[in-house]
Amino acid sequence: MYGWIWRHLPGNTYVRSLLSALLIMGAVFLLFQYVFPWAEPLLPFNNVTVDDGGGAGGG
């Protein structure tokens, strides 16, 4: 997949590297601005339960 993207970017190696960096930054921006905030309420990471049942390391 990465080879396909690299072959289809215009320009020489320097331009392709710059465009690749811009594509990566754009993807990260979209993930942090739109995808992760949308998915956060759907994830169970805020449902933390502390149990005082004595497990490992209990005295």
C-alpha cells in the first residue's frame, strides 16, 4: 500500500517526502479532531471499578 502511494505522488524524492509528511499530518489531524472525539463515548475506558476484594498484593 505504501509503495502504491509513493509511486503515485508527483515529483522527486524530496517533494514526495514532503507530500508524504503532509498526508500523515492530515490523517493524524482528522483522527484527533473528528474520529477520536466521536468514538470516545462508545469506548468503555471511563467505566473503571476499584474493587476492595483483596487480590494480588493485598496484605
